[in-house]
Amino acid sequence: MSQPVTATSSTESLSLNELTTLLQQIFERHGTSQAVAQVLADNCARAQRDGSYSHGVFRIPGYLASLASNWVDGQAVPKVEDVASGFIRVDAANGFAQPALAAARGLLVEKARNAGIAVLAIRNSHHFAALWPDVEPFAEEGLVALSVVNSMTCVVPHGAQKPLFGTNPIAFAAPRAQGNPIVFDLATSAIAHGDVQIAARKGHLLPAGMGVDRQGEPTEDPKAILDGGALLPFGGHKGSALSMLVELLAAALTGGNFSFEFDWKKHPGAQTPWTGQLLIVIDPSKSGGNSFAQRSAELVRQMHAVGLERMPGDRRFIERAKSQDAGIPLGVEELTKLRALATHR
Ligand code: NDP
Ligand code: PYC
């Protein structure tokens, strides 16, 4: 789900570089190292550019509140451990997950190309962003990538009465010949928590089946979900099983927290989940068959041949192309606030 920002007289359009620079200034001004600011700003600006509005500039106040509450360490230096031919562990040192991935990325690609497959297990990390930016670049260099990250307790497992799981997204990217890579990135909850917050702010109702109120009764009111209610997994028992998979791979396997294992109550304002993240990267050239990228192009061709009009990722690629021509539109009021954050704490 997304909330398009259409260019109008009350918007101003920035290039990707301009927005990244502004966001970098904000992060640094609010206590991150330059290295962390660069990684987070790049991630957040690309999300905004692609129309991933629940994880673009909308997230800045949450990042800054978490930093201000000393819940997350914006100066953390990740510790990368090369533990096996196909396995890297990273202790993010209570910092953000993306700088941990950046620190291990070169070694991860080298291992995937040598062994055919490699795992990156990040723990002690905070992931507050869209997941597709973590996997898409691997596909752009011919690799297949899968990532999972767990978040914070707000999803009721199918058949249970109380929330336990996080919104726990799964992102996948694969190269495709003569086209954009195949990329999907989806919360295992019926809707991302960020989109519930956006709907609440705008006074919109949600479609049926997304969540329950504090009494456990189905509700379409996003405020009732946020005020003591909870979300449901997508697809009933099937999404619930995938959410459990994410808890196992992103937390149990990495040494990170399950979504229910941390409590930010002692850090007022904290919003970033303190959990773990797993990435699996595969070099498809090792399969020895026809070029994987040609095969994925064939799959997409056949999907279109049976009537499919929109692939996952298409909406983002269209938004990206638009912003390359016209810039990234931001509301003037929002931009004024962002500019103020870049100069004042
Ligand atoms: P959506 O339901 O909007 O989209 C999920 C995927 O389905 C996307 O790849 C999307 O492609 C694709 N898609 C959407 N509609 C269609 C359609 N009609 N036909 C074909 N494909 C379609 O995303 P979610 O609400 O599940 O998640 C939003 C974001 O929230 C994600 O980026 C996720 O990583 C993030 N998130 C992050 C968390 C964290 O802990 N860091 C926790 C939970 C969510 P497209 O992108 O082109 O629209
Ligand atoms: O939108 O569900 C979400 C989310 C959780 C953590 C970051 N985003």
C-alpha cells in the first residue's frame, strides 16, 4: 500500500542526490556517525524515490526519536566475523542493520561467488526500513538474494488470541535478462505497521481483515489497531507460518531478539525494533543450466502471456523512472520540517 505524493504547487521536487544529502545532514545532526548517516540516508531517499512511502521520509521522526532516547547507537561500528566458507556473522553492536550489511557485503558476495551460496546473519540490530533495498543490488550484479527481518510484537499468530510476531517482511530479488530484476518485498502481516500509522493520520479506514481492536474484535479503524489492538497475518495460517519462519531465521538463527523479546518502555520515544536479519545470497551461475536470467525472463514472459499486467516491483520501477525525469516530489510543509531538522536538534 502506498500514498502517492503528486507534484503540485504545494510540493517541491528534489533530485535523489539532493534528498540523500539532506537526510544525511539530518542523521548526522541527530547523533549518527557520518558512515551510518550515509547508509541510512541512501536507503531512506531511495525508498521515497520509489514510492515506498511507509518507509521513506515518513520514518525520519521515528529514527530521530529512537536516537534521542539512546535506544539505538547511531555511532555503532559493526563487528564482522568470517565463521565458515558460506557463513558470516555480524554483531551490529546495537546499531542499525543496514551499516552492518554494508560492512559485510563485499565478503558476502565473494563467498557467494566462491561457494555458490552464502549466509549473512546480523544480530543486535535495528531495521526500520523497507527490505527491498537490501536485496535488489545483489540481483543487479547477477545474484539471487533473499532476506528476512523481524520487527516488534504487533501480529496475532493465526489461531492465537494475543500478538506475538512482528510484521516480519520477506524480500526476494533475482536477475532477469533484458529487464529490471524480479523483486518482491512483503510484510507477513496483512498490512505493514507503517501503513496503519499513515491511515490513522489521514483518517482513512483500512480494508476488512487487517487487524483487531484491544478486545480482539475485527476492526477497520487504524487507530483502534494502534491503541491496544493488533494486526493479523496475511493469508491466515499460511502467512502466520511465514511470519514464524521469519522469527526463526532472523532471530533464532542470528542470535538476535525475537520480536517479543525486547521492551522499549524504558526508552520513551524509541520505535526501532531491536532484532536480527538474515540474508541468503546464491550465485545462479553455479547451477550449470541455461542462464538463470534468461529463464527468469521466460517466466515473466509467460506470466504476461496469461494476462498478468503488473509484476511485483513494477510500481516502484515506474515511480523511480518518473522521479529520474521530474525529481522526487515532497510536500512543502514536510520539506520545511526536514530542512529544520538538518540544522537543529
Ligand atoms: P505491499 O503489500 O504494498 O507490497 C508487497 C509486494 O507486493 C511488493 O513487492 C509490491 O510491489 C507487490 N505488489 C503489490 N501490489 C501488487 C499487485 N497488485 N500485483 C503484483 N504485485 C503487487 O507491501 P507491504 O505493505 O507488505 O510492505 C511495505 C513495506 O514495509 C515493505 O518494503 C517492507 O519491507 C516494509 N516493512 C518493513 C519492516 C521492518 O521491520 N523493517 C516490517 C514490515 C514491513 P511494488 O513494490 O511494486 O508495489
Ligand atoms: O511497517 O511494519 C512496519 C515496520 C516495522 C518496523 C519497520 N517497519
